[in-house]
Amino acid sequence: MGKNCSLIAVIDNNFGIGSGGDQLAYISGDLKRFKQLTSGKPVVMGRKTFEALPKGALPNRRNIILSRNENLIYPNSEIVGSVEDTFFLLNDVREFFVIGGGEIYKLFLPFANRIYLTHIHHSFENVDTYFPKFDIENWELITQKEVFEDPKTGLSYSFKEYIGKSIILR
């Protein structure tokens, strides 16, 4: 398990990812990068993340929702009840992306081999959802692109890509 699992998130200086069921900020450069990286690939998310999507299932992606309620039905999506079920369903897939929320990231972090982060260089208030802290000793930063400024929000941000060191050693 894990050979094909990537996490992708937008975090602030304190690993915050959400407040009140929404993202902390919408940054156009991040949205473009997200679309470019995930298009044509499966995305795995929790029910709350799916319900927060403005237009429902993400187009040009296989939408997988991890939920304790396997009787849920959402258009253009599949429901799974566990991490194991997710890996079974996506066993032959080269890469899939875990896109949130906080609890879902926490479940998949031990199995992930890549982490794509957009780091907003800001500490937001009223954060109630966090990306799990990960042991940087187990990850190698392989790409870092900075620093950009979002013209709409004025926020500066950078892109970072980590690969699990256990992957490098294989």
C-alpha cells in the first residue's frame, strides 16, 4: 500500500487548512496547479470536503469519497468505507491524490509517498482544521518554487513537493 498515494493541500504557517468548512484562502495560482496535477487522476476526499466543492464532483477526475456511511450517493462519485477499500479500488492506478480534509489526510499520511503543499506565508485566525504534522526527517524536499504573490488576496505563497525517503531507498 502507498506506492501511488499523494497528498495535496494548501497550508498556512501553522499547518492550518480550513475554517468553518471552507479553505482559508482561494489563490488562483494554487487552483491552476491543483487542476494541472490532479486532472485525469482519481481524487480521494472526505464527505465534508466533497460537499464543500462548489460544483460537486471535480470534472476529469475519478471522485472517491471516504465515509463511514457507505450508503451515501453523490453524482459522479464512488463511496468507500476505509483506507483499505480505497487502496483496493485504486490498486492499478499509477497515482491518486488525497485532497482533504484534515481527518482524511491523517488517515492516509502513513501510506503516502508524495506530499504537494502550497504554503501560504501567513498565519490565519479562526483555523479549525489542520494538515497533520509530519516528521520532516522522513521526507525529502525535491521541489520548491517561491515566492509568488496572489494579485487578488495579496498573499505570498510557495509550492513545495516532498517525496518519502522510504520511496527513495526502494
